[in-house]
Amino acid sequence: MTVLILTSPQDVTADLVVAELHERGVPLVRLDPADVPGGADLSAEYVHGDFHCYLSTRGRMVGSRALRSIWVRRPGEPAAHAPDASEWLSAETGQALYGMLYSTTARWMNHPRQAGQARYKPWQLRVAHHSGFAVPPTLITTFPRVAEEFAARYGKVVVKSLSGPPRTDPPVALPTTLLAPGTDFAGVAAGPTLLQSYVPKRADVRLTYVGGRLFAARKVSADGQVDGRYGDTGQRWEPTGVPDRIARSVHEFTDLAGLAYAAFDFAEDADGLWWFLECNQGGQFGFVELETGQPITGAVASWLAGPDHSSGRT
């Protein structure tokens, strides 16, 4: 049985798992949807209620009946590399490729339907509340007056992006930013703005969920640090235990979201409480494994190479 990995050639995190699967002797096919058609090809046949599909790339071919699992990492836009690329060709190719793969019995890490839903930060916040996480008071609004009242109520608030930084060349950084007293909120009317009560943190926590297994890492924050993704504090990620309450909430969240893989970010306050910040359904894990030695690559490879599980947990 074969593992299908949908990602771009520049995905270093996928490289780690590919090497692990090769070492274990697990057959795999790595495909970038951007290469279809031309660099990769597909075919599907639906006759008399039966279904067969085939994918071919770089001299490798896999059929639907041989697909064990599908890992969606960093796939390119379908047909983006085609000689006559267009929005219409991308739509047609996406319909063909993903429609075929949805028709198989392979299990997903993560299914695009669940992954797409999980990317919506407002939805994440709602599910996080239902799952029992501590979530900072949050506002999403285009009303300047409502933003002013929220800031007045909670004193210190941060502003952050809903969807992440825009895809531009050169890349643009949008760090979470602590707002100064007396901030003018008139600009909120120009687009939805996410404001959140500031959590004074002593550490950042990254928890990686892989098919039921939890890998938590902790990095001490610098005094007054707001966004742990930016700025070198001189600290390293270290393995840390997972409180029982957090573990229960993580399992509840991933069950509700239908995720086999997720990367959770928390802010740990002075009392040791972990505040939920976000869940990235396709978050990187290589940097955590490199510094902590936690076997996340092995866990991903084991899930992809393992037998089917109706619950998605191992």
C-alpha cells in the first residue's frame, strides 16, 4: 500500500517524513498538484458502479486501490505550472484531482474539507471554547466604537491577523502587536479586525498533535515579548509535559475538527495556565524536533504507514 504526499518540492518538513518512510521501506508517491497536467498526469474511470483512478509523476504510478493514506502538506495550486495556466484550468484540474482522491478509501492527514474549515480563526475560537481551553477575550469587528469599548474594558489588547500575512514578494510580516493607550480605532472600519486581551506570558508553548499522540515544547519568553515568532530571545525549545486538562481539550478539539494532525500555540502565564492562541492544521514541526529531539517525524510516518483507524487516533 502506498502513501501519497501532496506538497511542493521546496517543503523541507515533508523531506523529513519522506526520508523516514523510505528508511522503513514504505512505498510513497510525492506529487505537487501544480504539476498537473504536464509534469504529472491523472486518469479516473467510473463504470457500472466501479471506480478506478491512477496518478503518474516522475516515473511513478499509483492506483486508487493501492492508496493507504494521503498527507496534504503544502500543495501548489492545481495546474499552476501548466504551459497554458489559467484560473479555469486550475478549477478544472482541482475538480479532477481532488474529486478523484475524495472517491478513494484512503485516510487523510488532513482531509481538505476539515482543513479548510479549521483555517478559519473565528471558528477555531468557538471550538476552543467548547473544548475547554482557556481562551483570551476576543473581538472581531468592523465597528470602531465597539473596538474602543473592548480596549477600554480589557486595558491591554493586541491586534492580530485573521488569515495570516498576505502572499507577496517580498514576504510581509504581520506580528501580533500590543496596542498603545489611546489608539485610534477609526481604521477598523476598513476591514475586519481581530483584537484580543493581552496575556502577559512567561513562555510560549507549541503542542503538536499526531493521530492521538501529543508532543509539547516550551520556550521561555523575553520580558514583554508579545509574539514568540519574531525576535531571538536566546532561549531554546525544550520538551515539556502536557497537563491532563490540556490533553483532554486537545483530543476534544481535534475530534470536533476532524483533524489527524494539528499544531497548537499557547501562551503560558505567570500562574502556569496555558492560554489557547490558535491551532494550525498544517503547522511546521521540523524546528521543534530539531531543538527538542521529539520524534514527531516518526509519529507522522507511523500514522501514514499504519493501518486504517475509524477514529483517526493511534
